[in-house]
Amino acid sequence: TGGDDMHNLPDRDVGTRGPADAIEEIGSGCTSTPQAFKEVLASFQQVDTHIVAEILTMMARTYGRNGSRPWNANVFVPCINDHCPQLDWVDVFRHLDQPRFVVPSSESFNFLMSVYHLAGKPEAFPLESLIGLLWKNRAGQLTFLKHAINSPPEVFSFAHSQRKQGPLEGLHGGKPAVGPPTQAWISMDLIDTLIHLADQGYYNEVHTIIEGGAMACPELVLVGIAQSGRGEWTLLHQEVYAMLLPAYVDSHANSSLVLHRLWPLQQRRIIEAMAEMHAHDNSVVSRILDIAQDLKILPTILKAPQRSFAIDVAALASRREYLNLEKWVQECIAEEGLPFVSACITLLREKNVASSWRQPREGMKEKPPFVPLSPESSA
């Protein structure tokens, strides 16, 4: 750009406009040498925390744009320190919620983090300024989070997040208990922030980020979403549960570990997922009973409002001698009355219809209209 020709600098009236806009017009060439950038800074009447944040916002937004020379952090930071010796760089990064803030690329994100590290701050990045709250510029916040989650741990880390879910020790396949090296998905502050951003009009963008996390550490994403959903249950909660939970209700190497963590958080929704899977394929009743025994939750499952599901589980539990079926049925009739009797009759009818459909018939192509009682639990 024309701004790379620093010999033109004296002809530019940079003091009549905002420093960030003036530096953008001059171009990245002004950070090619310390002398060049100090000349630019000297033309401004005041450079404080807010102005430096505006300049940094502009540099991140335009970093390497259209193949231009990148801004030089190794010049920018020392010159700012010389010009503003009392500047608090942590405070600068707390002021990045600017109207035009955006992180368009991983290179731009790496530039921001190099500025932070070159500023000589020994403490970790101030996560409280990024997660656990919503920025006014939520689109910009989301671009920062997207790159932070996917960055190498030496560039950015969520390990010092204030609110974290416990590590999942003992995951099969050599998976780390805290997920990827950035430890993003044990941060409840991050997960809650993403959920709120999804509710603020950024659902598709957040869903894409969650999918990436689910590829790397589905167990932590699922448990984290469950933990965050103990209050309001949003569309994102529903989508993540529908995407991830069935694998752990079905046979999975990490099922026991995950379900033991999930059950105290979302009992009702786990039972709903089991009942839905059973409605589509009642052969899963054997697996569901195994889970019930592992978690010691059979009495709770037998109280499920999906009575056909509960009856099928009870029938199999009786065959395995985990339950006195006659006593349980009598108790249910005494407590629920006719609705329970009707559910039993309906289930038996469905079993009989399904049995008749299992008989080969000439020219029959349609699927049976009812779901049969699982063969293992049939009396």
C-alpha cells in the first residue's frame, strides 16, 4: 500500500484523526522500524489504554489483508512501552470489545497473542474479559473464541478458567482427561458463553465450534453441555444431546464413565433418550438394563412416564431375577390404576401384532405398524 512509503509521512496530517484510523491509512510499513513508528506516535496528542486497544483492534482486523505486509509486533510493543511507560497491557486486552474488532484469521490471532506475550506479562491471558460474559461486539468475541479454542497451548490456554468441570479420568483410547491441550472443553465459562452466543443469533457459528469440540473430545463436550443445562434447556442443548448421547447409551468403551457423570446432572433427559431409542429399536432394552444395573438406577427407570418402555425393562429385569415382576405390577396398578393396565394391554397387543407380522406372508412389503416387545423380555 501507499502507506508503506515512510518518506511521505511528514506530509500526512495524522494528528487530525483518530490514531487507529491514521495508522491504518499510513499502513503496516510504519511498524517496519522503531524509528518510523515512534515518529507516528509522536504526532498524537494522547495515547492511553483505550487508544492502544483501538490501534490493536485495527491491526488485528487488517492483519495481512490483501497480501499486505503484516504489522510488526516486535516494533509495535516496545515503541508503545517507551511512549506509555505506565501502560497496563492486561487492561488493553480488557478493552478489545470494540465495534470493529474481528479476528479474521489464525495469523491475526497469533499476532494478538504475540503482542500480549511481548508485553512481558507473566500472568496468563485475562480470560474473565473474554468468557463468562457477552461483549457488545458479539460477532467479534466469537471470532476470538473460535481461534483461541483451536490454537496451540503455548499460544492460548483455558487451563486457568475460573469455572471448570472435573477431568474425566480413565477415558479409553489414551484420551487425555482434560481434552485437547488448550483445555478449552473443561472450561464451563467457555461453554456457558458459547451457549449464550448461540441464543443471541450466532447459533450456526457456535454449532460449528461445538461440532469441532465433539470430534476431539465428545465426552467432555457432552458432560459440559449437561452441566451447563441444569437451568434453561436450549436448542443447542437438545442438538448436542441428540448428536452425542445415543453413542453412550449404546455400547461404547467410555459409556460407564460418561453416564456416571451425566446421571446426577440430567436424569430425566437420559431416561427420555433411552425411551426414544427403545421406541425405535426395542432390542436396546438389554443394554438399557445393563446401564440400570451399573448405575443402580433400575427403580428410577421403572418410574419413567413412558410406561411401555418401563414395562419392557421390568419384564427383562424379572427374567434376569433383578425384579419381582408380579409385586411390581401390583404396586403399579395400586398407584396408577387403569392407565397402567391399559399400557400393559397395549404392549401385549403390539407384541401379538408384531409376532403375526414376523410370519412370512406372500407379497407383504410393508413394515409392521407396531414396535414389537423385545424378544429377550417377552414372557
